Amino acid sequence: MNSQTHFLFPFFLCLVLYKLQFVSLKLAFIAGFVGVLIDLDHYIEHIKHAKKNKFSIRDTWNNSEHFHKFPQRSSIHHETGATIITLLLILTALMDYKIALILAIAYYSHLYLDYLWVEKPHYMQMKFGKLYFRETHFEFVLDIILILAIIIIFIMP
């Protein structure tokens, strides 16, 4: 999934908690941003594996979206990393359960979206300048639904 979806989904989930007066709007935004920041591991993997332009954010993006020259997910996207992150979230919950909750929502929603399987996905592919973009029709529809749901939550009394 792309960055916008990794922001929208945990942000939406935390907005529901915000409407229930369980978390602040600030924490809901933080959950959305953390949902996106989890993908920084793609950049780290790019630095480790790329033959040239190791520190290029554009090349990292294009490898992720188009070229797929090497695996881009680190251990935090797999079982071992999930176990370690879960233990860290439990420790965090002992100190501040709301922070642990929004971090858990950001992390687990990110994993859920990354492993959400759509049979024979159809992609919309675009290129703007030197950047490649690719999004499934499913993700496009999901983004629209999440945006509409967020708008509804904001206009609800």
C-alpha cells in the first residue's frame, strides 16, 4: 500500500477514538504519521542493497513502486519484527497506555494493509517526471472511502 493509505487508515481508526473522547486529535494525527514512518525501513533496505544512488529517496521510491530490484521490507514487516514491536508496545503501555495504543494502531494497521491480499490486482500506473506511481484499484477505492469516513467524522456533532 502507498503512503496516503498508511496515513488514512490509522488516522481514521484514531478519529473514532477521538470522537469517543479516548484520544486527542493530536494523537490521531501522530498515529497517521507513524503509520507512514514505518516504511522508512524501505529506505534503510535501499541503502543496504542498492549498487548506486544508495541515499536517493527517488531511487528508493522507484524501486518500491516499479523496479523491485531487491526486497524492500526489513524485519519489522515480518514475524520476528512484529514480535519485537509487540513486546516494545507492551512495555510502552506500562508507561503510557494511550501512546502505546496509537502506536499499536499505526503499526498493526500498517501490517494489515501491507498483507491485505487482493486477487489479481489491477494497477493504475503513472509516471510524473522521474517518479513512478502505482496503485491498485482496490487501494484507490479504499482511500476514497477513508477520506469520506474522515469527513463524516469531522462533521458529526
